[in-house]
Amino acid sequence: MKNAAKVQAPSGAAEDAGWRQFPKFEEILSSPEPPTPLLAKVEKTCRQLNDVLQSGSETDQSRARVAMAAYGRSLDLLRILTDARNKAAQA
């Protein structure tokens, strides 16, 4: 990841974020049921990444650690958003 080019958002992108729509996120968050198929894919991918952590090259292990951290953060965000949605529905 050291050689990855830094990506900058186009000017004005921060102001444009309010009007953007994210249909998949909206679909997941609007459903009262957990996104089981999505979670199954994440689990499968994390198992594969764990295999890489156990037996991959040093470079692959480093990339797998970064990917696992990203999946973990995504799942944390999903939990935070669904908790907020559930609290709002109860209010």
C-alpha cells in the first residue's frame, strides 16, 4: 500500500455528498432483517483472508491484515447504523 497514489476528492465533493444516494446501503438499512447474504459473503472473505494471514507471503499477509481491518470497520459501521435506526424507530 506504500506505493498507492493519494486520491483527492474533486473540489466541491464535500458539498455534493448530501444529495448522493446509496441504494444498497438504503436497502440494507431499511430492512428490519439483518443482511444475511451480505454477512455470509463477508464471513467467507474473512475466512479466506485468515488463511492468507496463516500461510501467505509477508506482502500478502500485510494486505490481508489491512483488508480484515476494513471489513471489521465496515461491520462496526453497520452495527452503529442499525442501532441508530432501531432507536429512531422506537422513538
